Amino acid sequence: MSEAYLAEIAEQPGILDRLGAGFDASWGAPLAKVRADLEAGRFDRVLLTGMGGSLHGAYPAYLALSRALSVPVLLWESGELTQQAAEVVTARSLLIAISQSGESGEVRRLTEFPTRPACAISITNTADNALARWADVAIATHAGPERTASTKTYTAGLAAAHLVVAHLTGKTQSAANEVRDLSQTVAALIASLPTQAEAAAHHLGHSTPLTVIGRGDSYASAAMAALLTEEAAKLPCEALTGGQFRHGPLELVRDGFRAVVYLGEGPARRLTKALVERIVALGGRVVTIGTDPGPASAAVLPIALPEVPAGLLPVLEILPVQFLVIPLAIARGFEPAAFLNAQKITTGE
């Protein structure tokens, strides 16, 4: 058992509380200026970018800004952006770059672009790294050193991106307090999850590849859950939206198929619940994660999450999988969350 991994999971409530408590005082004024520039038409686009979990964590912010702003909002993987489409970054871009380390190879290349965006906002773990030094507004989550697979840096980055969106869209009145309140919810949920994770691992088994499904903000959770499962438990795992799953991968479903499904929020929730019913009817077995996830059955094991303010559900959604990978890894003969082939900071491209 990786004690470091469990310790990093346990640090998440305190990190969220500190982030909510200090965010407005540290970055409220510069973000207010960015918002004023947005309203004045200074930017021709908003571009969000990252790699790995940082890219997945940017997805809810991408959706929220797309709904709220009149300029185009784009989401790019940093490697593809820097290698294939550098011209997407213009001198009138507002760039929001998320990176746990601020030092990965793709992000460093971004800081060396000949065209500098009109404004660059960085979200990183520490205040002193290549990306933060390059950015105009450098937000540090101060999650602390992370030695194993990403847990606390991911949830801290999610919360920081949520707060940035609140400032850029004029919804700052309660956002920081909501993050502080969320820290208490996270603490209570963490205490209940080890037992539920053991049950979920038994329900899914440890030898069959997993599919993780989510829509809207919950697609970020699906993508991060798949990444964490592969990294921490060494189990092949694919993330898809509900719609993409129906367009082809549905053919995989039969006896022996295993999935984790995030029920999510909003109008698409009914579509996701219908998809769970379809998977079960075809012989699959599912772990559902969400608020009011429904009753348990031989084919469905629900993990219930508490209600939280809009936009913050993804912080809770990833927590069950942070624990699920532990029994999965052990059953597969691996130390949970230990790196074998990679390293914490990916400096190569």
C-alpha cells in the first residue's frame, strides 16, 4: 500500500479550504482587469490548454466560458497546439494554461512561442516555475509536493479554474466561500469511500478493461478517472461521452463488459441514466457515481455524492476513483499509484 498516495488524498480538504480563503485577495484584482478587458473586446478568443489531468480539468471551465462569453472559446492539448497549430495563439488571445508542474515539455514550448498572447493566465501548483514566470496572472494552488499519481493537484486545479471562471464571468460573490464549504464536504466523503471502493472493485473485477462515461462537466471526471486507472492500477481504461459511446463502442457491451458511469447534472442526466439501463439490458455491469444514483442491483452498484453548487461536482466525482484504483492495483499485483515506466513531471514531448 502506498502511504504517500493515501496521505495526498487526505490533504485535499485542507488545500481546498486554503485556496478558497486566499484566492480573492491574491488574484481578485488582476482577474478583474482581465474581465474588464474581455468586456472591452480586447481579446479575439479564449484558449484553454494543458496536458494529461490538467487538460481534463480544464474541460468544465471550457464549457462554462463557452456558455458565458461572446468570443470563441477553444480547448487544446498543449502538445498538439504547440506542434500542429501554433497560429491558433494570436496577439489578441486570452490564454489560460493549466499545468501541475509548469515545467512539462509541451508547456515550456508554449512559453517560447514567438507570438505572445494578449494575456496569459497560468494555474500551477507552485508559484515558481517556467509557466508561472511567463504568465501575466500566475495562480498557484499550493497543493504541496505530490509524489504519486495525481490526486490533490488535480482537484486543486479544478477548484482554481472554477474560481477563475467565476471572476471572468462576474460571479465572484459566493464562489470562494463555496470552495471553502466544499472542503468540508470532501472531508466527509473521503471518510466513507474506502469501503465503497472495495465493493466497487469487487463488482467490476480487476482483469477486464474498463470504460468510463460522462457528459458535460462529468466528461472531465470520466477522462481523469480513465487516466488515473491506467496510471495507478495499470488497467486499460477508456473515457467517452455518452453520445460517443453510443456511436460504435456500444457494440462492446455483453456479459463481461464493465463500466463506470458518471450521471452528471442537467438535462443530459436522463440520457445517461437511459444509457445505464441499456448497458445492463445487454449484460454489462456498471458502477454509477452521482447525486441520487438510484438503487443497487446485481448489475449496478451506486456510489452517492452529496449536492454541491453548480460547477463543483467534478471535484467530488473523482474521489471514488482515487480510492477504487487501490484495490484494483493490489488485485493486479501492483503497488497503487507507483510509477514504473513514467515519472511525475513529463519533460519529453
